[in-house]
Amino acid sequence: MKTIQQILHWSEVWSPLIPLAFYIVLRPKARWVKPIVTFLLITLVFSIIIDVIWKRKTLGINDWFESNLWWWWDTDPVSGKKIFKNNIFYNLNSFARLVFFLLFFSYFYPFFKKLSRLVPWVFLILMTINFIWFENIKDFSSRQHALEAAILLFCSLLYFYKTNMDDSVVSPSSLPEFRVVTGLTLYTAVNFFIFLFYKYLMGLPEFKKYATDIWNVHNVSFIILNLFIAAAFIKAKKSE
Amino acid sequence: MITLGIASMLLLAAGFLLIMVVNQRKKWQLQRQMSQLKEQQQNQLIESAVRSEEGERHRIAEMLHDEVGALLSSSRIFLVEMNTKNLSENDKQDHGKVKEMIDESIQKVRSISHNLHSTILKEFGLNEAIRHFMKKVTGGTPLNSTVELDEEYQIANAETDLAVYRIIQELVNNLIKHAHPRLINITSSLNENLLQFNIQHNGNGLSQEQFEELRFKPVGLGLKNIQNRIILLKGTIFFSRLTNGEYAIRLSIPVVI
């Protein structure tokens, strides 16, 4: 059970390696592959940082953090303990996910092209306002994550609708990108409420364990998203 | 509450996907119906084109036989009845030559007329028409041929027989013109409701890929005609090179007897 828990804890690091390995082996030439691979690389880097910070005691590098990154340490307002937050990387990862998935969508319908040019800037302005006046950027931003998930879920459903209405597409499910969108739909649908209430639950001591446990659901959905991306790469190669 | 939220969101996504799958199925069915209609329309077009071609062939054959042939025959009668006693030796020779040329013209007109509209096919059936055709095209040439046809096959449908005859006629004419074989073997077999012809030759033949390529070129009218007739008969044609270096054309036609 402990091993499974550890595998799940590190899933944000190892699961992007699955589609990346397929990309390296197959090298699909479809244009939409580029933003996805870029996102996978960025998320891999952020996830390594996030998990190394989280597991620093297990990895035996807590002292190094204390002596070299003393300026990053905060004090927990509830327990008064010194804490080293990794949440800023979650926030950055969320922004990267929004930008690169919008870029991915922009390859399919002109509407998404306009959306991919406009939405990241509006999102950036809103988040800047949020982090200046309402939230600390070093804390996990439920608002940012939920908004990002809502935008991506809207894009996914819109993609399904447009593909469904497109008479030139005989079999939408045979399109490689359809698999990426399906994975993303599941990921955003599952995580919208997790993102929305995560910060709130973490702030309540009686729900802290529940919040930590429900993050495993996020991890499982992230593994599923990566498997769908890998399947899309395989299909894209076959379609060439 | 979160669990409820996740479940409702998943339900929403699943519902969307379900609607999409249902719609996709409808789309498939519609596309299938459309392609069936398209195929039906194409077959009707081919059928009417083939019918009008056959009608035109028949008309030209009749005109050649009844009008040009009759005119040539009367000319011959007049020429034979002509008094040649008073003609000089030179003129007598010319008279003989003219008679020979008219005889040859009558033969040619008859041959063209039969080629355009085979009376043998109508009266004696497909097998006899193919045998007669092969005898005619190889007669007096260095080309040899063998014809072994399944005698079990009787006339199934006059239109089918005519289309099969035209395909074989076109294929053999093409072989003589382009492949320059020294030997052509034609065999046929009737298995249940499938009539199969195998045309084997030792010339410079075609592979299936070459046939597919040529039939879309504007110059390959003969191959296009062959393909159209095959589509009409719902049959297949396959070109191949055998291990002994010879070429084979396999023609399969479903027939109802």
C-alpha cells in the first residue's frame, strides 16, 4: 500500500515520461504535437521541482534547503512551523498548461486561434491582479486552477461540438488529436472541483487529510491524461 | 460535496461524449447511404454509356453490312458481268485487280461488321464467340493461341455475355497491340456462380499497379472501358506476373444461371 502511495506521489514526475518516450521513439510529424511536447517538458521540470521540495526530508536534502534557500522559507500561520512552499510551481504549471493546450487547440478551428491569442493575456492580467491584492503567489491558487480547468474544459467540449458538426470529419474518434482532447476533458472534469476546493480544504485542519487524499484522484487523472497523449502520438504516427 | 462535483462533471463529459458517438453513428449511416446512392448513380451512368455504345456499334455494323456491303456486292456483280473481251491486256489486268480489291473490301466490311456486332455471340453463345474471335485474330499471324473454356457455362444473360465478350476482345486486342506475345492461352471455369477467365501470355504484360495507373490516364480509353464493364458486372480483374516470367489476367464475373 505504501509503495502504491509512493508511486502515486511521484506520478506527476514519471507519467509525463510515458508520452515523451513515445514521442522520442515515434517522432510524429503532426503540427499539434509541438505544444503538447513543450507542455510535457515544462510540466516535467515543474513536477520534479515540486516533488523534490515535497519529499526533501525523505531525500535527505532538507538541510541543504535550510542553509541555501533560507529566504524562501515561511511560517505556517496555523501551526507556527517553518514551511517551504512549492505551490508557486503548481501555479506556474497551471498557466503553462493553459497556454500550451490553447496553442494545441489553435491548430484545429479558427475560433480557437483567436481564443489562444486572447485568453492567456486576459488570464495573466486577472492572475496578476489576484496575486497582487488577493492571494499570495507562493500559495496554491484555487481560483487560478479552477478557472484554468474551466477554460480548458470549455475548449474541449467546444472541440467535440465543432468536430461533431464538421461534415468533412467522417469519424472524429479516428482523429489522433481526439484522444488528447478526451484525456483533457476527463482531467479537467475530474479536477475542476478538486482545484476549486483544495485551498479551502487545506486551510481546515479536520479536512487536511481528505484534501491530501483527494489529490491522489488528481494524480490518477493526470496519469490517464498522459496515457491518452501517448495513444494520440501513436495514432498520429500511424496516420502519416 | 467534492465527490458529487467530480461525479457531475464526469457525467457531463460522458454525456457529451455519448451524444458525439450517437451523432457520429448517424453521420456514418448517412455517409454510407450517400455513397451507395453515388455508386448506384455511377453504375447507371456506366450502364447507359455502355448501352449507347453497344447500340451505336449495332447501328454502324448494320449500316456497314446492309448498305456498304450491299453496294459493294452489287458493284462486284456489275464488274463480273462486264464485257472484258474488247479490253486490252493492261485493262484486263486492271479489271482483275479492281475485282480483287472489291472482294477484299467486302471481306473487310463483313469482318468489321462482325467485330462490331457479333452474331456468333447471339446465336452460339459466349464460348463459341471467344473461340471464333481468337481464331480470327491469330489467323495468318505468327501468334499462337489456345482456348480451353468451361462447357458447363451456358448463356446466363445476353448483356453479361456481351460485356464479358467485349472485355476479352479489348484485352486481347491490347495484348496484340502493346504486349506483342507469341502465345496467348485463354481458359475459363465456372465455380458455383462465379465465371472466371484466365488469360495467360508470354508478352510484355502489365502488373496490377501499372493497370491501376494506366486506367486513370486520358489515353487509356480501352482500359477505362474494361473497368467500366467490370464495375457494371460487379466483377474483378487482376493483373499479375507469374514465376515463369509470363503474365496472367484473371477476370472474375458473378453470374446467375
